[in-house]
Amino acid sequence: MQSMLLMTGQLLNVFKTPKSTNSEGKEFGGQHKIQILGSVVLPNGEKQNKLIDLTCHDVAAFERHAGETVTFPVGVMAQGKGQVIYYIPRGASPVPAGAF
């Protein structure tokens, strides 16, 4: 899969969110998620660590890389002023960092 944007970080955790039902009786939850720890360089040159949770469609592709630093394609959407949502496109798989 080709992507213009790649995310690199340490894959800390793979988990499934619990299922629940809202007040309208609609079910939600039950998605597989990953937690990636990466760093962002700030305008002043300092680094800030960020933990990002992402919904993952192909959990098996990520589980085998738990604890490793990986790179994978991401998509980005603007949710509002100053808010950005990252997502893993369907079919995207991680590779060991530096493999690109």
C-alpha cells in the first residue's frame, strides 16, 4: 500500500475495547486498537512523547510486532479547528522502523 504519510513509533499495546450499549439501544465498542508511542519535535527543537490510540482493522499484522518500533501508513482528517484524527487505512501493515 502506498501512502504519503507514515507513522513511526513503538507498538506498546494491542487491545480490544469493551462492547456496550448506549441509551438508545445502539451497540458500540468492540474494536481492536493499538497504542503507539512516538515523539514529536516541537518548534523550539525539544521532543515531546505522544501516546496515540488507533483503531486497527488487521490486528494480526500488528500483534506480532508488539514491543517493536514500527512504521506504517496513516491517513489524517481534520475534526475541527486544531484537532487532527489519525487512522490506519484498511490493508495497511506495519514494517520494522527503517525498512522504508
